[in-house]
Amino acid sequence: MPLLSALRLNMTNIPGAGHAQRYRAALEMASYADAHGVTAVGCEEHHLAATGWLPSPLLMAAAVAGCTQRIRISVGALLLPLYDPVRLAEDIAVLDQLSTGRVSYVTGVGYRPAEYHAVGKDFRRRGRLMDECLAVLLQAWGDDPFPFNGRLIDVTPKPYTRPHPVLFVGGMSVAAARRAARFGLPFSPPMPMPELDAVYQAELARNGKQGFVFSPQNGNTVTHLSTDPDRTWARCGDFFLNEAREYSSWAVPEVPRPNESPAGTVAELRAAGTVEVLTPEELIAQCRDGRTGVTLHPLIGGLPLEEGWESLRLLVEQVLPELQR
């Protein structure tokens, strides 16, 4: 099986630092990856983050689509309850046309009340808001007008992809698995979770629908390639930790999250394994032993651009050619 390689572009940075140069670099990296056989680029969504965590994934996906030709683009998780559903249907339809169907979406409910408060949405109604938005999206992309708030709505243009863009329901809960099956959409937990797979399949059968489950083999683990991992941890560990600390600060009791590792030091983060620094030879050996995917995070936590470029070039110049041979 060929290696599924991806760039994770969530645009985290050092608090208070400038962002424009890094956004330009992100697009240059996406273009380079597209030209050299990388499989996908991933955009994310979080709001009110000290690190500047990407709050506008559709804008970023559109920019990536504009500077690439073939690479797949993933938006995940797209926090549906935070959006006006009709406007979101329009935006996704236009993005689907711009990208000729290269963008897919993993939708999510979210778990931070502050994000709901910022856009005037009721966090307590997040499940209902999610259901309402999914229903509107699927109707809006159909051929016929549909009733919305007492009027008939006909969203135009329709998406390039028929019957609609690739849309997953993400999550790590029984409610998420059941929601995906109820809407007849594929389910995407952030890591293999067989117990939720079973819930999803049972709910599909109960609703007379078909679907599938997709989850990344290594969960949310990100990889940095280096010819000298110890040196890289010494030089870059604080940048890796910068992002991990903020993500850990958002933890909510009783809400599971992927690869949770509340690391307080670089050494603890390295031991947790959610960020791995490998040599090209180590990654090649793992792939030959059955590893099927790798996600590079070349701008993690304010990482210096030259370090991110080195990691990406090692993937393109050493790993992918060797695996193709």
C-alpha cells in the first residue's frame, strides 16, 4: 500500500508573533508538496487561541486549492454549530467548485463553551445545532428548493461534487457514531475505536443505510523528520511543547480527546509520543513493516521555517522516492 502522506497546517505560532510570513510559507509548502506527490493537506478550526490556531479553515482551504493542482485537502474538524447553515452551504459549494472537488470535511460539534459564546451560540444546544446544520447542508446541495425558517430556499451554485462534497461526521462518542449513521454519512473518529465502529454499523443497519468508518492509523500523532533527532528535540522541543500546552489547557472533564498528553516539559512530550522525531531511514523502515500514513506538522507551535522546510524536503527527497522504488 502506498504511504498516505499529509501536511498539517493549523498555523499555531508563538503568542504575539507575526503571522503573515508563516501563512505565505504554508502556501509555498502546500504547492511544493503538491508538485512532489504528497497526498493531502489538512486544515483545522479553533478559535480564541493564544497561538493563533487557525480559526478560518475554509479560507485556508481555498488558498491551498488556489496554489495546488492535485493534492487532496481536508478540513477537520469543521465546527458546524458555529456557522449559519445556509451561508456555510454556499461557502462549501463555492469551495467545491474552486477545488474541483478536492476538499473533504470532517464535521464536529466542538467542546469549548468559549467558542460558542464568541459567536452567540448556545453551547447547551450543540447537539441539536449540529443536527440542524447537517440537515440544511444536505438539503441545500440537492436539486430542489427546501423549506428553511418558513421560506423556500434554493442555494446556488450547487457543488461540483455530486450528490454533495465528501462529508464525514467526526467525534469520539456514541452520539457522534449514531449521528453519522442516522444521516447516512461516513464516520471518522480521530483514531481507531472499534467499540464506536460497532455502534455505527448497528445504527446503519437500524436505519437501512450504508456507510464506512475512516480513522488515521496513528491517531493525531505528528511526525518531524530530521537527520539528528536528539539535536532537533534540543532545538525545537519548546515549539512542539508550545502547541501541546495550549491544546492541553482546553481539556474538559469527561470529554475524551485524541492522544491527550498533558506534558509539562519537553522530555514528557517526547516520552508521550504524540510528536515523534524520526530519521528518514526510521520512517522508511516503519513503512516497510506496515505503517501506512504519516502527517508532517512543519509549522508547529512557531517552529522556525527552515526547520519545517527541512522536514518536508526529507520526506519528498528521501522517503517517498525510496518507498516508490
